[in-house]
Amino acid sequence: MAPRRPKKPSARRAELIARVHMAGRVLSTAAVMFHATLAARQGLSATDEKSLDLVDRFGPLTAGDLARRTGLAPASITGLISRLEQKGLVRRVPDPADGRRVLIELDRQAAARHLPLFADLLRRLEELYDRYSDDELELIAGFITEAARRQQEATEQLAAAPASSGT
């Protein structure tokens, strides 16, 4: 059972929560800027690059699956897949379980050519991981996983909501 939190957070807890919020904002901005730069180096958009990550992690995917995971409209997904296919990064293959369906599959050999672009970041992260115990890394991984899940939920809710007038 989780410990019960007081109704009004202490000043220290409020400060820590504010620091975590700010750290999350800083990390989010750094991640977006890294991936935008990484995508540009590959001649891709940031959406293209992150869609490749989704196909890598969850694929092969149907175009509909990719649309749901990205929140993009089906017409946008068709263009995205065509761009990635033209660059040789993905291919359309028949679904072995249902020949009527088409799956989008990552071309691992083509994608591997871009791995050196990640080398410096991965080295820096490995250095950071060395500062933490296994228990601390487990806590950090759990927090990041849960924060990402909640952000995905918020994204889905935002995407489903009617657009505002921008005022």
C-alpha cells in the first residue's frame, strides 16, 4: 500500500514537485531539439524519425496501427510511409497472417546506417547511468515509464478534443 500523502504538501515537497516539473520541461525540450536535429541530418522530419522509432519498437505495423500510435490522419500516414519507403528505411510487406493486409516493416540494415548519429548521446547516457545504483535506476525507469504513459494519455485526449479557436 502506498504511503498516504498529506492533503497540503510541505514547502519542501512543493519545491521538489516544481523542480521535477521544470526538469521534465527541460528534458522534453532537449529531446525534441535532439530529434529534430537528428531527423534533419537524415533528411527526415521529426515526425518521420519518431515514426521510424515506433515501427522499430512495435512493428511491423499496419498503416492504421501507425496512425493510432502517432495520432496522425490516415492521409498523412500514407505520405509519411511513402517518404520513408522512398528513402529505403521501411518497406510494405504482406501480413503473413492475413495476405489482404499490408504491414510497414523497418529495413534494419538501412536504419543501422544512422546508428552512429546516436553514439555520442548513448555514451553520455551510459556515463550518467554509472552514477546510480540498480535500485535507483529501477526507480528512475519506473518514473519515466509512468510519466510517458500519462503523457500518451494526455496526447490522445488532446488529439480527440475539438480544436480551439486559438484565443
